Amino acid sequence: MAIRQSVGELTSTLLSIVSTRVELFAFEAAGQKTRLFKLLGLAFAALLFSTLALLVFSLTLALYFWPTDYRYWALGVLVVVYGALGFGFFWAVRRALLGDPTPFNATLDELRRDFVAVQRLCEPSGSEHSDAKDTS
């Protein structure tokens, strides 16, 4: 009877732990989803309006230098500047993606702590080892 009760309590505790971890994961997943959609919307808007501004600026600059002998130089400078800016923004995005913390970090930390706790429970206690040495 006592074994059945112990197994039932252990199962209940285990299910409670799993339930808590799943709830934490779901909460973090919802936060990551919201963050992702917000960032995608902002990035799209920034890209759209930056492209429009860049287009108008390029046309203005090209029309300004068109009657002169420097028109090809002006267009070449625009290409170099835009290429450098594109590379810089690409590098910034890459750094942001690689430098951000791992998604679901809190869930992973909790699982690591659970794993360490289970390992400690599986290790034999120091008093058992000393008793075994005394009897032999």
C-alpha cells in the first residue's frame, strides 16, 4: 500500500513539474511570436520608406548632374555609397541575429536545474558510503 502511494505521489509531482515547464515554454513562445511579428512589421515599414526616399534622392541627384560631364561619376558614387550602406545594414542584422539571447532561455535554465536536481537524487548519499565502509 505504501509503495502504491509513493508511486502515486511521485507521478503527481512529475506531472506537476512537466506541466509547469510546458506553461513556461508556451508563455515564452507567445512572447517570441509577438516580438517577431512586431519586428517584421517595423522592418517592412522601414524598408519601404527608406527605398522610396532613396529612389527620390537618386533621381534628384541624377537629374542635377545629367547636363554636366560628371553624370557618370555621380551615378558611380551613388552605387558605391548604396553598396556600402547595404553591406553595413546586412552586417548589423547579422550581429543582431547572432548576438541576441537564445529564445526560450528561461525554459532551458529550468530544465537544466531539474536535470541537476535529478542527478543529485540519483547519487548515493555520503552517509551510505560511510556505513558500508564501517561494516567491512
